[in-house]
Amino acid sequence: MGQFAVVVIGASLGGVETLKELASGLKRDIPAALFVVQHVGPNKSSLPDILARCGPLPANHAKQRELVRPGRILIAPPDHHLVFDDGATTLTRGPRENWARPAIDPLFRSAGKAYGERVIGVILTGALNDGTAGLKEVRAHGGIAIVQDPEDAICPMMPLSALHHAGADFRARL
């Protein structure tokens, strides 16, 4: 599996614009595998095309049993939770969590368990509290928690919840 980082990113309301800006600032040789949950429900998603156009990394919807490799962005497909199992992605249609599928918490929980200290969990703009429990799990397994500064977020509720209940190693502006 190597020693690259696994970066899990969760966003909701205002997330597409925020993720576009984040993707534009990435470097092609980043020693990390990036995984994104943007709340889209069962609706068609063009997020992989959007992010691939904004930055240097290829972006795709994750597929079943796809190997975790650095230098690309994998996005939870519509109506599926994205989790890790034995060095690969798993897509499930399990129950909605926090009224969402895909939800952020399943990705973060499984990343913490699978990759421990190699995980960086990032909570971005959004409503309600999805990602808070998962970020707590990332930290419990030795991973790093980054939360977007609520004052910088289009919708500050998710960052505020994460800061209040899970804490953060870094609070950052986009």
C-alpha cells in the first residue's frame, strides 16, 4: 500500500464551488489519494468532470473494488456510500446517514480504521452535521483533522459541528 496519505473530504451545501477551488490548488505530484463525498443523493453528478477541469489531477466516480492509489480524486457516486475495505474501495447502498447517501461519516469511519495515522480528514462547507462523527473516528485512529474555518464557508453548519464535537488539528481558510 505504500506510505502515501489518504485524504478524505466531505462537503455539502456550497461544496461544488469549494471543491473546485480546492482542486485548482492541488499539485500533480501530490503524495496522496483523495476521496470526496459531496451530498448529491440519487441525482446525476458531473462533479468528476468539473474537478478534473479545475485542477491537475484526474477525477472519477469511485468504482467497486478500485485500488487506492495516490495522485487522483475518487468521488462517491450518486446514491452510494463510499468506504474502504482491504486497500480498495467498496460502494454500498446502505441506509442513509444524516439523511444522505452518499454520506461523509461512512467514508471517514472506514478511512480511520483502514489507514490510521495516514488519514487526513477534511470537513468543508455544508449544512447540519454529517462528517462530525466520522472526523472523530479519524482522530481516534491517529489521523489528522482539518476543518474549514466557518467564517470562510458558504454554509458554516458542518464546520461548526465538527469543530465543536470532534475538534480539529487545523482550522483553515480555503
